[in-house]
Amino acid sequence: MNGNEKTLLPPCSIEVDRTTWPLPPLVAHRGAGFLAPENTLKAFATAAAVGCLAVEFDVRLTIDGELVLSHDTELGRVIEGCGRIEELTAEELRKLQVRNLHWPDQSVVNVCFLSEAMQACNSLGLSMNVELKPVSGQEAALAERVASFLRAKELAVPLLVSSFSAECLFEFRKRCPETCCGFLFEEPIGDWSETARRLQVQTVHPHKDLVTPELIETAHAHGWGVMAWTVDDVRESAVLKQIGTDAICTNRPDLLKEIF
């Protein structure tokens, strides 16, 4: 996760029922992205195999309007090839494969699309945190496409939609007011709670280094659950739980499942 949208938006008129945390407290980052190629069906199956009950994954928009899973807009780090996601068609991306940076000898797997991810998570019983990753100027289009996709699906598991982009999240909230939403941030922005309030979210997702008892107290006073990211250390996760963090997003659900 990276990048941040600092635009303050007009107050959202949608009233929502807030909960402390709508998903299981241990969320596998990019679907156990250390143990298997990130944002893939293999990663989701691996998360389920180690006992994790929820996964987070990143969604981007292709040039022909399809929803593909990728953290990066640029190819080359884990998805083979070169170019940018938003400049490629779904057909072109389906020909590419994803590797695991942490285990180079692991077999490569196919690029995953949102329809495939949701079918797999439904089958595996995995709750989902769908992170919207728009490029500049694509915020409304991505929000509309994901909202339309979700409205046409029947989900058997809990779902949370999150984003660093306040604009994209605002556009999504207008279209899917019944869906739980979370605001991501990685820097001590001027007033994160005001942005979260305007967006009418149910959860806030600060970088782990920003999580303090004071932040948690503020979030809980507003009725927002708190998920820290990305936490891979046993001791660090124990401290976060001790101070009241509701959930963590981790690459190592195999290590931290006994704590959260």
C-alpha cells in the first residue's frame, strides 16, 4: 500500500451503521503475499490453508474497463512484462504471470481478476478487504466499475472496500452506501479524523507507525474500527493488540494467527 489522497471532500449525506470492525481481525495482505505470489488465487488459497479468515487485495482498472488485481500500476516487479495496467487490455494481462519475490523458485501463476478473486474467496470462506487503487483522473471510473460489479454479485462472506484516495472512496460511497468502507493513510495528515468523518467510513487503516493509544481512542469515539498495516513482527503485533488495535494486515498470517 502506498500513496495518499489528501483532498477534503464535502460531507457525505449517506447515513451508515458503524461497527467496531466488520472482518476477522487478522487480514492477509495481498492474500499472504510473502508465502505466495501476491494478489493471486494461489495467495488466497495459501492464506486459507494457514488458518487466516480474511484477505486484502488491490484492484485496478484496465484500459478496457476490466478489474484486475495488482498493487503496482507498472509491470515488472511481480507481474512479468513492461507497461502500465491502465494502458493494457484484460486480454493482454491474462497472458502474463505473477512471481513471488520472496521465494524465486516458487512456480509463477496467472494474473488474477476481481471476478475470479471473489469466486475463490466465497468458496474458501474468506472475508475480503478490497483496496481501490485508481491512477489520477480514474477515481470516479474505478469507483463506478467496482460498485456496478458488487451490485451484481451475491456474496457469502463479509466485504470491506478501502482506499488511500478520498475522492475514489467518496465516489464509491455514493454508489454503494450499504458497503462497509475504510480510509487508508500512511502519513500524519492534518486531520485524518475529519476526512474519515466526511467520508462516513466504518474503519480507518493507518500505517502501523502512526498507531497510538490516542489515535485508537479517537477512532473508537467515532465508532471506527482500526486496522494497522503492514505488520509482520510478532512482538509488534502483540503491542498493537495490547493498546486496542482492532485488526492488522500482514504478509505473515502463519506467524501472527495466534496473536490476532
